[in-house]
Amino acid sequence: MSELRFDPVKQKWSVIATERSRRPHDFLVERQEYAQGEKTHINCPFCYGNEVHTPHEIYAMRAFGKKNDANWLTRVVPNKYPAFGIEGELKRSGSGIYDTVTGIGAHEVIIDTPVHSMRLKTYDRMTVYNLFYTFRERVRDLSNDTRFRYIMPFKNYGLGFGTSITHPHSQVIALPVVPNILKTKLKSAKEHYRRKERCIFCDILEQEHKDNSRIVYENQDFIAFCPYASSFPFELSIYPRQHGHSFAVITESGLTSLADMITEIFHRLDKVLEDPPLNMVIHTSPPLNYRPGKPDFWHSIKFDYHWHIEIAPRLTGYAGFEWGTGFHINPVRPEEAAEYLRQAGGV
């Protein structure tokens, strides 16, 4: 029989549809080949030598050379077609029941690597380290802008699943509002801490260790597991072992451990699902320059919120039931997904 499982952080239900149970090979549907993009890599604006074809860079990890030249390891440029613009005044207005906020924010593209043909399954630990180092630096810098209420680094992977350029890249968006999903997480964390004086995320980690059926991989600093109420098949959460509210404070040592973790997960997903399209999001606390509501709300966030990463392979669709209820139907039990990924082994 199917189960409805409740996520105590997101405050939402998922349907674990065991009668629709599917194995990894059931998801290996025909996908658009990234290889088709290889024929046009000479004209790719993200490749070495084509820096003139992107907006001027905001940041780069560079071995040597000057700004907007080649010889970079990662490179950050404004999105050519941004959802939000950094120039202008932040204004809030209302018209009856409706509210409007000007689209002030930031929309940046991170070019993960100079290697056009690199895929997630071929990312090595140094490539991942450089990417997450760049994520951290952009979060730190954007957090200084008092107009921004939330900053989200993320990666879309797979043509048709949020990306249209084959060259490996990620994005960072800064928003003038706090998304509802984060508000819900913050509220859940605050209420749990108020009742129990413990972090809800730390309690989840303790529960996952106790159950020991959904953990996929762990190292000295991070744990990856398939969430109890996974919305998507083979969905993964990655938590730091040590409590911390903000990704921005991660150390170089922590980045090294995180690079090991992410590389392992990318390789295991490839072994089980053969280079699946996916979305990856870093969920961190809002910038400290933002203090919504009562002062005690912000005072407690350092204790009750726990930054984390979510990775969701895009293997199933989103139809009327999901849209109408907010419930997702997941045809793979998280315990089975974790077992497949554990058995696959990593790098």
C-alpha cells in the first residue's frame, strides 16, 4: 500500500507510491544528447578565448592573467537574460489586495570549468572544490547588499531541465524577498527549537543514523541521505555534521570535504541512473543584514537553522495532482533508492 509521508521541515506531504514501484533502469528514457553541443563548442561563449562574448566578469578563480582574459578556473558573469537586475531602487507598493516589489536582485552565471565537454560524472574533486569555493565567495559578496533578502546558489543539469547551454555552468540568484519555501523552513526550525531547544535538522541527522536505512554516503564533515519524505525518486539531502546556519562561513577544509561528498554523489547517480538530469540547490540562511519581524526571530536563527544541499534528479513529471495538491508522487521508496546508491560505490 502507498504511504503519505510528512516532511517536518518543509511542512508538506509526499506520496510514496509503492504500487508504482520502479527500478533505476525504468527511468533511462531517451534524453537529448549533450554531445550534439560539441559540434558548436568553438562558438561557445563560455569557452577559453571567447570571453569577449559574455558580459564583463564579476569574479574569477584565475591562476594568472588579468580580468576578462583566459587562464581562469571558474568565471562569474551576469546572466545575459537576467530574471532580476542589480541596478535601480528597491520599491514596494500595493494595489488593493495585490503587492508589488521592483525586480531588484542579482542573476549571475558561474562557468564551472573551462572544459566544454565535462559532465557531472567526470567532475573531479578539484573541479567541485573550485565551484563551491566560487559559490561561497558570491554568497559572501552579495550578502553585503542590504536590498537582498535571500541568496541562492543552484545548478540545473540536463537540456530541457532548466539549462539550454551545454558548457558546464551554475547560477546564483539574489532576491528582494524571502521565498515561501524558506519561510516555511525557518518557521519549522524556530518552532522546533522553541519547544525542544534543539535544531530540527540535527535531530533529523540523529534519526537517520538511528534508522540507518536512507544514508548513502558520509565523510568526516558531511552526510548524504535520501529524505524520509522524498518528493522525487533518488532525491538526496546533504547536511554538514556540525551545526551551522550559513553556507557562507564554510572553511577551506570544509570545502575539501564537501568536494569529496559532491563528487561521490555525482558518480553514484551516474552509475545508477546514467547521467540523469538534475537540479541542485544550496539552502542557506538569509543574509544577516536582514531582520524580519521581531528581534528574537533573528537571534535564534543561528541556533535553529542548519544550511544544507538538496539534489533532485528529474525523472518524473509534474501533473494535475501535484499542481492541485502540492503533493508529489514518488514511485521509489527512499530506502530502496539509498540502497541502490550505496551499492553503486563512488569514484
